[in-house]
Amino acid sequence: MLFLSLTISWGILILLFWVLFYEYFSTIGSIDNYNMGTLNASLVITTKPTRIAVLTNLSMGFGKYPLVRVCKMEMPKKYNKLNQRIPSSCGYQNCEDQNFWDFVMPNPIVYATDNENAINQKLSEIPSQDWIELNNWIKVNKHNFYEGYYPIRTIENNWNEIENPKFNSFFEEKRPKDNRVGGREQ
């Protein structure tokens, strides 16, 4: 009995240590997502289901690659309102050999804290021009709010040099087979 007791208690102790160790490094890793990302403007564009539009630049240091990333995300009830401004920290990766990041994952700051002062501080750090550009994109694309990547093509940026940019997406919602909205092709 003594041997079984010691074996079981050591086993539980090792398991407890492993769980605490894993949780510690998992928490540190998720905090790094917010500290290392870029601060971006994002707006809630639909509520059922909740989707956010995030304005970002996929430049890897050379050129301009402005883009709106639409993601389906659950928001805290307080922030789940149409046109609600939310600061987001975006992380980037490159899977293809391209001149721009081809994967971006927005991390809304409201996931990391519920401190109103911290959220308002981050909102004030986002340039007003970013909010204007994001609102303009929303006005033009008001019927195309499916998850995905939407490059903003203008003569001032580098998207015109790339005919078919490739982006990587994981677990995105499927668009309906009929892309037509209101009788017009979108």
C-alpha cells in the first residue's frame, strides 16, 4: 500500500507539474501574440455571425500592400455591435515565396484585457487615416462580408504588380456558390 501510495502521488505530482509548465508557456506565448504584432484598426461588420474587418499592410518592408482581412470571431457582448471600433494586434507569416505576408491573424485586444483605459489607449494610437480607409472599404463592399483577404488596389500601392496574389487561410467559412447579390455580380 505504501509503494502504491508513493507511486500514485508521484505520478499525480509529475502530471500537475507538466500541466502548470504547459499552461505557463502557453500563456506567455499568447501574450507574445499581442506584444509582437502590429496595431491595426478593426470594425465589427456583422453580428450574426460576428465578423470583423481589419485594415493592415502586408508589406515585408518593401512596397505597400494594403489589405482588409475579414474574420469570423466571437466578441465579448460589450463589443459585439455593428461598427464597433476594436484595436487588433496582427501577426503575420509567409508560406509562399512572395514579396508580402500571405497569412495574417488578427488578435483583438479585447481578448487580452477588459481594461477600458488600455483599450481606449490603443484605439487612440491608431491613425485616423486608417479608420477612414477602413470605413471607405466597408461602404464599397457592403454586400461582400465573407471571410477572406481583400487587397486594396490603387495606383499608389504594389498590388497592381501582382495579378493573382495567393493567401493562406485556415478554417474559413465557405462562400455561397452564387456570388450574386441583388442581381449583380460582386
